[in-house]
Amino acid sequence: MESDAEYDHVSAIQRIEKLLWGDKKLGLRGLQCRVNWCERLITINTVLVIVLLLINIADLQLSNGGGLIELLLKGLLGG
């Protein structure tokens, strides 16, 4: 027989699954698959935001008369 703590833990997981995916039974494997996809999407979004930020900074520097090579050198040399 399960202890009260184990029962509460399982019950909490089942409630979360029901909130997220309705009455579908995914099991732990399906849940892990969803978590992996979420982690990948977060990573992809983070990389895209960083790339867009760098493009915007480079565009701003170029529009102010600075050269892209100067910008890269300043970034690499820390100055």
C-alpha cells in the first residue's frame, strides 16, 4: 500500500497531466517527450532572440556610421 506522501505525489502529477492535456493518458514517457520538446523550443527561442539582438546592434552601429568590422573588433577586444 502506498504511503500518504506517495499518494499525494502521484495525485498531484495526475492533476497536472489532466490540466495540461485533458483526459489523455500520456504516462511518464509521453510527459518526458513533451518536456524535451519544450526545452528544445526554449533553446531555439533563446538563440533566435540573441541573434536578432546582435543583428539589431550591428544595424544600429552601421546606421551611426560605424563599420561592421570595427564593431566586431570592439566586441572581441572588449573595447
